[in-house]
Amino acid sequence: MKEKFGEYEATKYLESLGYEILCNNFRCLQGEIDIIAKDREEIVFVEVKTRYNKYYGEARDAVDKNKQKHILDSAKYYLYKNRKENAFVRIDVIEVYPKNNNFLIKHIKQAI
């Protein structure tokens, strides 16, 4: 449930910036992508990481080489399945840090 909080807040954040949300929690054999959105002419694949403290490092540190491979493979499959192989794409990471009754969002564009 905690993970869904971060994805929900990240989705609201992207919508507030004018992104069109195309899909949440896209799953395929290659892996999963938390949010797929459109930012003007770019399709943006977003990995959301929620952390309640930095004891184990920054949230983005959890997007290791193995996770990056799954994201890239899943993104390629999404583009193929939706016949958008020639689209402009980017992969972002959004960190969500809940604090008291609020939260901090860090948006890292072109993270991968």
C-alpha cells in the first residue's frame, strides 16, 4: 500500500505539470513500469521510488542495473505493442519522500 501512495502522488504531480497519463502499472513478461505518460511529443516511462527515510540511501539508488534493464525491456515492448517504435522517449525516476502530513517529490528527468 505504501508503494501505491508514492505512485498516486507521482501521478498527481505529473498531471499538475500537464502530462497526459497513458498507463499506470504496465506489466509484461519483461517487467513493470509504474507510470507511462506523454509530455508534449515524448513518451515518458517513469519509475517511482518511495522512501520514508534515507537510511539505505536515496530512493533513486534502488534503480540498479538490473531494474534499469527491466524498465528498458518493458518500454521497448510497450512501444512495439502500441506501434510507437519511432516515438521520442525518455525514462525518468520520481522519488517520493513522505514527511508528516506532506511529502517531497524529486523528479529526475532522463535518469536512464
